[in-house]
Amino acid sequence: MAEPGERGAMIVIPDALQARLDAGTTTLAWCWRMTRRDGAVFAFTEHDEALTLGGEVFEAAAGVSPGAMRSETGMNAARSAVFGALSSQRIRAADLDNGVWDGARVEIFRADWREPDLFWRVATGELGEIVRTRNGFEAELAGLSARLNRRIGRVFSRACDAELGDARCRADLSDPRWTGTGEVVFLDANGRVEVSGLDAFATGLFTGGVLSWTSGENRPGRARVREHRLEDGKAILILASSAAAPVQPGDGFTVRAGCDKQAETCRARFENFANFRGHPHMPGNDVLQRHPAREADRDGGRRG
């Protein structure tokens, strides 16, 4: 679909549409096209009827709406938000949970719904991490310049840069020492979830880990565990984000251990130091601050 009046990165509004804008037209509608990494294309509009822009049909009332948009000059990535309800058969909860929509290219348009061929492209970006909420989902839309901030290649540091259980880490997360199953017992107003089945695991083992719902309204969703601790012998989990649906007593789950990427954790907890992908003996800034001890012999054999 060709955008009329577009010249490179410059936004040029068609003359006929500019005249309507100058006259204070109130018949504008948001439209956006989303292209997933698998090549599937979806087009939506906030208007109550489908609109055809440049020969492409934008589906109406698809349960998606843009949030506040903020643009910046320079290399700072323009960011906005995309909100949506799971009311469209085209956006499935399972796809959101499995990361199918992560990194999707998003093009946002403004069109006159009385004459949809009068439109211009407002912004182009891509979806960041998508979080399911009680009413649907929320995702950050980052400008294309955000790609320049991505890390390419390895960064050498004391911490490990592998993901727990991946091909580089090789930790076997099927080991019952690192994976637990249980059910929700109680959820308080502060988001603390008391659970059964994890009482035998050490405090903090599942901090930073991933919880997968196996029953209840949130199945098959996943959530990151922000904190795991034992209180009076009871296992408590605090999730990093709200579940898509209310968590109820009896909801089942599996949860895998988390990793803080430190060498000692890899050695003592996972017995996997042979596959540690960090550099724990790399000199840091503290080396620059060392000086010879005044009372020690200065024979050049060691630092003070």
C-alpha cells in the first residue's frame, strides 16, 4: 500500500486532507497495520466500520487501540503504547503468551473515514514485550531507531549471558530439584500468592523463574516470578505482572527455578559451572582503585 505524499522519513499530508485539517475536520480515525515476524499481516481501525486505505481493508472494532504517543528528535526512540482487548479472533491469547506478536512491525495511520483514501502514515515502529492484563493486553511500541540500541554479539562481563536451560547453559530444568508444581491457596490484596507444593524448596530458588499456569482461567499463560520466599513454612510467590484473569484458589501451575547469572549460583545451586558463560575473574573498576599497602614489603610480587 502506497502512502500518498510520503518522501523518505518526511511526513507529507495530501493537500486535500490538509485543507480539511485546516478547516477543523473531526472525521479522523486511527488505523494501524501489524506485520508479525512470521509474515502474517493484520489491519485494524478504531472506526465503527471497516475502512479501505489504498486498497487494503482495515478491520473495525478489533479490540485494539493506541495509547498516548510521544515523539523525540535525535537517536532517542519514539515510544507509545498499544492497548487491546481479546475480542478479536485475530488476536489470540495463546499467541500473545507464546511471543508470536513480539517484535511485530506496526504502522500507524490517520485517515478521514468519509474518504479513506485521504490518509497519511503517522509513525512506524515495532512491538516490544507484550504483557497480558485483566482486560486484554498492553504493549510498548518503540520507534525503528530503537534497533540501534540493541546489543549485537556478546558483552564480556562477570555475569553469565546465557539463559537458564538454553543450549549454551545446558542446565536440565526437568530435574525435580529445579522445577515445582503446586496450587494457589490464597491471594492477598498486595499480590502475594500463597501456594502449596513448594514448601520443600529453599527460599529464593524460584525468584526470577517462570511460572506456567496449568489450570484455571489463566491457562496456558506464563508469568515471571519477581520473588519467592518462605514465611512460617508457607511458600509465597510474588509475580512480576498481573495475571490476565483473576487468580483463584485451586489454580494449578508449574514453576521453574530462576538464576541471578552469578558464578557462585551456577556452581553451588546448579552444579553447572563448566557451562558458565560469564567471566568471573575479569578485572573491574576496583582494580584501578587499588594501591600498595604502606606497611607491606614492596617487592613487586603482589598488590597491597
